[in-house]
Amino acid sequence: MTSPTSSTGRLTATLRLLGACCAAALMLAACGGGGGNPGTLSNPPSSTTPNTGTNAGTGNTAADPDLATLGDAFDKYWNLCAKPRTGIDPYTGKPYPDKQGTLRDELTFLRAWSNQYYLWYNEVPTNFRMADFTNPVDYFERLMSPRDKDMYHFTYPSAEWDKLTNSGIELGYGLTWSSGSATAPRTWRVAIVEPGSPAAAAGLRRGDQLITIDGVDFVNGSDTATVEKINAALFPATPGASHSFTLRRGGETVAVTMQAQEVTALSVKNTKVIDTPTGKVGYLSFENHNAVAERQLIDSITTLKAAGVSDLVVDLRYNGGGLLHVASELAYMIAGPATQGQVFERLQYNDKIEAAQTPQIIRFSDKAAGFSVAEGTTLPYLGLNRVTILTTSGTCSASEALINGLRGVNVEVNVIGATTCGKPYGFTPVPNCGTTYFSVEFKGVNAKGFGDFADGFAPTCSVADDLNHELGDTNEGLLAGALSYRATGVCPARTSAQAMAIAVPAQVRPRASQIAIHYRTR
């Protein structure tokens, strides 16, 4: 697949802003679901820049090693770095594991790892050499199947990845955008405003439409200088960077100036109880299967259980995935003890890994894995045999695993919204020398053996995302549609304009927000 963005995910002068399925910073919501079990990441943030070395003096001139004799990547080559970090890892409190090595060591680690664990290892091209590369990230980008099925191969600076997955921290303004167009004229509207963020302080609201950035035309601007200004403002590189934005709200113009900062995003928002003639319906919006989500989900379900809800709507419209074990915990909290010990997801690896290991299974469990609460904490549950999930094309990875896992144990899952992104594949993030690498290692299937949803899960009722109402408002299109379908069993009628809107919007968010993660011992 040809990407219209640069290797850093920023816009190119062609201005096909969102044409790539998974281009790091400017990305369509089209990558899949997630997993993960707890534990500290092996190679967290670095105070130094990962190696971008040159061949001169690195020993990276020899012929490529023979794949048959490479051996185990983690036993022989892991943490051998051209520029090893020093000091204490802030996440583990232990020294960084880096040891002095060379660029060739870093490349050899990537090749050995891909040969061992990559799901489609036998489709990696052989028409390039290690000696052709001066940094490991560019080399890694070639270690993937050339077929369109692998749209999920990427890297992240370990420091940024650890902040995002462990704490929900990301540099920016606290905004998630919904993009309704891939080329000029562009229509970008605010989808989410994080509480306490620069965007919230500036008074931005869901539905506001972006018009200009730092004085340039965002809607129609096409030249290189304009694109560079847009990128600098939308994706600030340093805290404190200040940029001006003009937005349209109805017939009004809203002008704001915001300074970028590290924003802690709430994974779970808008927990509420909706009274209906046929009982209390719980609602929660859930946006990221990260470590901090564990506690937030427990608190949300505890609140809904105490209120005596008899039905539940889980809003996953902007949830791109994350930790599979968090998804399995939520699945248990929805369905309850009847699912205890059953298969939530079976992870299917390549033939070499499958032959050498016992089956990797994530099960429904009444105990917390220990991401943000004490390991073994008893999970609350609602004990429902039916749940409604709100979706868009940005519902990916671990979110799709939640749907699939519940259906695998015969829980009725009604999907209201749009077809999900279609990502039955997942990763175990691999940190090495300050960069965390993501390469597809497994496909997930449920208790019935089903995992063929690369085309996404089709909705029970097709309803467009309604940016004119706040999330959790019972008049908002998706939630209103869910409540209507629950009451009548009939999908709400929609206009032709609403039908067109269903498939168009896509969330603009980091690639690492759209993945399926399962940590495993190496």
C-alpha cells in the first residue's frame, strides 16, 4: 500500500491528508484490536535519541547473515545498541538494559525477531541488504509482507509509547479530530475534547469545524509551505509550542490560541444511567484499552451495578484498541460468572511458534490482571446476556476483540453505527535501544474459533456519528439509535445524507492508538 505521508506520519505536499490506512500521526481509523497482560515494559523511555547511525565505522558492510543460523533474537541480539542509554529506567527503577553494540547488531536483532515471530515471516522480501541501511527504523519498515493485508507495521519512540500506554499521556491539545475528507476541501471537526486540556480551557466543543491554522487556509491550502505550517500546529513536537486556530461553530467563528502540553486522556468518560420505560440502561464511553483504563472501567461498572442497570450501551466509536487483557476484563464485567474460565481469545501465531509452544489463550476471569489496580482484585460484574456497542470505522483491535469474544460465549452483541475497521491481528510490542517496534505476530479467534473479520463487523443498524450532540446525550444519533432499537427491535430510519455520513468520518490519532497488544515473556 502506498502511503501519502512521510515516514514520520506528517503530511506530504500531495495533501492526501488521510489517504493512508495507518500513517503514524495522521491516520485513518483502520487498524485493529488489542490485547496485553500486565507487567512493566522492558525498555521504557530514553533520554537519548535512538540510533540513526551511518555505515561508516559500524561494521554494517558484511553480507547478510544466513536466516537458518541466526538463532534466537532475544537471547543473542536484544539490547545491543549502537548508542546505548545510561542511567535508571523510570518505570522499573533499574538500569537500562542497553549494552554496547553496533548498528549491525540492531539490524540483526530485527531480522532474527521477524524471522521468528512475524506472522507472515515467509513473505518478507529478500531483495535488499542490511548494508543498504543507515538506521534500524528504515530497515524495519522493509521487514513485512508486501501484500495489502499488513497495514499495521510501525515503530514508536519508546519514551512516547510508554507514556501513552502506561499513563494515557500524549503531547498535544487534548483533541481528537474527525476527518470527513481525504483531500481539499477538507472537513475536520472536533470529536473529543479531553477534560482539563488546553482545548477544554480554550472552550472548544465537539462539532467545531477547523478553518484556519496560524493564519493559513486549512480547508483548501495545498502548497508545501502551508502543509508544513499545518503539520507544525496539529502535531507539535515540544511542550509549550503555541499555535492559533480558527473554527466555525454553527454561524459563529471561534478563534483560539493553544499551547501544547502533555495531556492525560481519560479512557472512560460519561458513565451514566438512562431511565427508560423498560428499565435502567447503563452507558459509558470507552476510548482506549490502556493500563489506566482498568481502574476506570472497574469504577464505571461498579457505579452502574449499584444503580441496578438491566442493560448496557458501551460507546466504542473512537476506541482503536490496546491491551487485550483489558478487553477481556470488560467482557467479564459485562457477562459475569457464567463466562468464568471460558476462552475470550485464542492467539494464533505462525507455524514455527505454534509448534514450539502451548496454546496462548486469554480467558474470561473474575480477577484483575493488575495494570492499574492490585493484581487479583475481584472484578464487579453486571451479568448481562445482551450488550449494545456503538461503533464507527475507528472501532478497532481490542474493541473488535470485545465484540468477537462476547459473541464467542453466546452473549448477544448489537452493533449500532458503522462497520468496524477490521483488524483481527495483534502485536507484542518489542522495545530495543530506545525504539519500540510493532510487527504483527498473531491473529485472534474467539471460543467458537471465529476470527475472520478483516472486513470489519457490520452493524446491526447503520447510524452516522452525530457530531452535533455531546457523547452521552440521549439525542445523539448513535445513542438514540441504540435506545430506539432496544425498545422496538427495529433500526431507526435514516435520510440519504445520514447514510452517506456513516462511512465517511475517520478519527485522526496516533497509530499506537489503533492496535492489539499481548505481552509475552521472551
